[in-house]
Amino acid sequence: MTDNPKLKGLGGWLIVVAIFIVFTLVLNLFTIGFIVMTLKFHGSGFINQVSDQYIPNISWILSVEIGLNAILILFAIYLLYLFFTKNYKFPYYMLGYLVTSCSFLLLDQYLCYHYTKLPIESREIAKTVKQLIWSGIWAAYILRSERVANTFVEGQCKSHNNIIN
């Protein structure tokens, strides 16, 4: 940790991190809403085996998707709390959030394409690769940034060694 006053506070690239968290929170809320609305209007066709819209295993896969998105929503809300209180736990939990969101995306892709007869689309592969790259970039920023090390110190006891820096 350095004592550079320019590299302290919720500024710089940390603003983009906050926007990213809020954006993913809203996106996950919309995803749950979309799944619920799709099930409401077309669900009987997806789960009825005699329907031409039938997709095997879709009912439990969509339930898992709703659950995973709910977990990410709660995680993002807690992250925002840690972020705005400048809590020393934020960098650790942010790294955990990035790993968790990538893991959930990979799990979702696996479940969708392994347990349904839906083909793998190139846009889904591109979305997954983009998420992995995006998460890698932000993880590197969280681990190496002086601003992060200087800003997120609230609640830290004096004997706590900051292993991120």
C-alpha cells in the first residue's frame, strides 16, 4: 500500500467497476424476469411432451437458471455495500464474484447443451469467452491496483496483512 493521495478513493477505474456491478445486477434481474415471462406465456409448450415446442429437461434447467441469477443478485448487492463502505473485504469478494459468475455461466452452458436437444450457438460461445476475458481483466486490476489497495481499508484491523498488494 502506498500513501499516494491521488490513488485513493472511489475514482478512476473503480467507477467502471461500480457500473459493472450495477449493470450485472440489473441484467440478472431482467434475466429472471425474462425467464418468468417466457414460462408464463410459453411454458406449457416447452414442458408438454406432445407439443412441437417441447424441450426436454427445460423446466428444471430454467429453475436452476433462476436460482443462479438470484445468487448473483444477492452477491452483487453485498458487493455494492462493501464497495461504497470501502470495506477491506471488497477486493476478495469481487474476485469471488468474478469467479462465481464465470462458473455459473459455464455451468449454465453445460446444463443447457448437455440436457436439452438445443444446439450450441456461436453467439453463446462468444458470450462465454467474452465473460472469461472481461473477468480476467478486472481480476488483474483488483489484484494489482494501488487505488484498490489504498481505498478498501475500512474495517481492517491494524495487524491484518493486505495480501492483495
